[in-house]
Amino acid sequence: YLRIGQDTTTESVRRFAKLVIRLYGEQYLRAPNEEDTKRLMEMNEKRGWPGMLGSLD
């Protein structure tokens, strides 16, 4: 069993998130370009969700 204070936990998560963004952001967290948008719109149209670009789940 390990007890960690809330402030320590919050700061650790914040630092971890910043590191992930710095390491992987350009490749995996970038905004979709025109080609990506077209592909996603076509894929979602086929799935029965016309006009949907993405979801948050």
C-alpha cells in the first residue's frame, strides 16, 4: 500500500503529460491535415455517421 499526497500526484501527472506531449506530440497529437480529414469523413460516412470528423471516446 502506497500513500501519495494529492499535490504530489497532481504535479506528477502534469509532468508526465508534458513529457508525453513533448516526445510524441508532433507525430501522434498533431491536428489532422486535409488528407486526414477527407479520409476520416469518408470512413465515418461508411459507418453511418455522415459529417462526423471524430469522437472523444
